[in-house]
Amino acid sequence: MSVVARVREELERARKDRAVKAVVLRIQQPGGGVTASDTLYHEIRKYRQDTGVKVIAHLMDLGTSAPTIRPSPRTRSLHSPRR
């Protein structure tokens, strides 16, 4: 399953669950393509607009390039310290 398909599926599950107060995106990617990043950006933005639920991007050890930039509709970003 692609990253885009998985994020869509998980956002749809969260959309149906009224108990969800926030969505945390754990990002552990070395970069990615422009199309996939743009699609994720729009999916996350639409989710936030439709639900009002906060979206938090948690950048793990490896979060570079497009995955770091494109979750821009997030509410907040967290970064893991280097070990």
C-alpha cells in the first residue's frame, strides 16, 4: 500500500470516529515525489477543514524534503532529538 493510500485510509477512519481530538503524522521518510507530497498536502488540508481536528506532524530520525514541507496544513510540528 502506498503512503498516500495509507494516509487517506487512516484519515477516513479518523473522520468517522467522533472521539478523535488530534491526528499525529509520524514522518520517517527520506524524501519523496512532488505529486505524492502535493496529494498528501491536499488530503490533510481537506481533513482539517472538514473536521476541525488538529493535525500534528512528528518528524522522526529521517524526515527530509517533501515529507517535511508538505504537511504544511498541520497544526504543529514535533521533532525527535538525534540519538
